[in-house]
Amino acid sequence: MVTLIIGKNSNLSNALYSKVKNCFLISSRELLENIDILSRFKDRRVNIIFNNFQQAIQLNNLENASSYITNSILITAKVLDYFKTVDINKIIYTSSSSVYGNNILCNEKDELKPMNLHASLKVANEKLIEKYCNDAGIDYTLARIFNMYGGDDNFSIVSKIINAYKTDQELTIVNNGNAIRDFIHIDDVVEIYVRLLGITGRNIINIGTGNGSSIKNILDFLANNKITVRTKNIFRDELKTSTADIRLLDNVLHKDNFIKVEDYLRQELNI
């Protein structure tokens, strides 16, 4: 059994590569240039983890619309087409909590209400994987990750807080940092993915901690530990609360111990 991770430059891909046995990282660019690089896996039983998408730092950049769509969903379709005759054991698609839209409950059975292009393309990928796997009788999991941080991360708000402090730069926060988000460390995500590879019949699962925290609370925690981050506030519409309903995650994996943002910051900033 081999595990193919599509999306070589993803933070999550690289973290998974160090933990998943018999694993291969494959970039979207390589697949666009020559899809036949997958030929050596055609006679193997495979798992596929799809981490390919528009780069996180360019999610709001539509300067090249065709490139955005290619990175976000076309690569997924090309790989699925290529492996139609291959013995696929399991597919995991890395989705996002953004598919829930303006929903503070975020249960796996809730109606999806994407509010932007990024979220809509995540939903489209989910539907593509669902249709493909149901038609072919392949086990799959749509992993809806909440606010991931840690690892080789330069996108999450947690990493931006750390960078702002270390470089003495001003951090832009939205609505005074009052929005509640569910922050989950990449090591916890990797642990969950590794375990999901050995579990069948769980087609959709939230990956979060079930607990919420605000940027304001994080900055207050740092201030109480003599770490001051200079901030600039802007106002705009945003979801006030987004935390994962993790009852299914708990029932399936019995995971109730997560890395806390505060402990991560203590380590990174030597508090």
C-alpha cells in the first residue's frame, strides 16, 4: 500500500510526509506538465490525500482565474480520471470549515452555505470526490479542517501574531479581534489523518478542537506575559463565531486532548 499526497508545497502535506509510511509527495505543477508521472502507481493499491488548492496566501487573488481553478479543482479531476482503473483503498480530501458559511454550529449534517469563491470550490471538490467514490465503491473522507496553525506556517493568524512580535511590525486585526475561531495545531491534524487512513465509513468529519478563542483573548494572554504586539484595527463583515462540532470526531477517534494555542505560543516565544 502506498499513500499519494497531491499538493507538494502544502504545509499539511509536508507534515504528513514525515508521519505516513510509504508516502509520496506529488506537486500540482508536475501533474500539469506530465500526468504520467503517476504511472508507476497504477499497479499498486493506493491511498490518495488531496491537499491541492490555490495557495493560502493567494486565496483572495483572482488575477489569473484559470490558474486559480486549475489549482483548486482541475488537478483533483485529472488525478481521479487517471486512476479510474487503479485499486484505490481510500481517498481523503482536505476541505475547510468555510463550507459551512454563516453557521455557528458546524455539524457535518448541516446544509452547506459557502460565502466566497474559496469555500464554493471546496464544496465543488467535495461533491466531485463524493460522486466519484460512490460510483466506484471507494471509501472516502471529506476532512473539514478549522483554523489550523503550526508547522511551516506563514498564513494563519497565529503565525502572523508571532511574526509581528518578532519583527516588531504592526499586526492588522479585524473588528478588534473579537471573532471566535476554533484553532487546531497541525500536529493534531496529522494525527487525525493518520488514524483516518485506517478507518472506513466516515465520509465527512470535522477536524477541530470544539473550543473557541478570539484574537483578542490571545493578544491579552500575551500581554499578561509581557509580550506586546502592536496592532491596527479595521472593520469589516465577518462570521462572529465558528467552532467545530466534534462529537463525531470524538466518537470515531476518541480524541479529547489537543495542543492549546497558549502552550504553542509559550514554546515559540519562550514565555
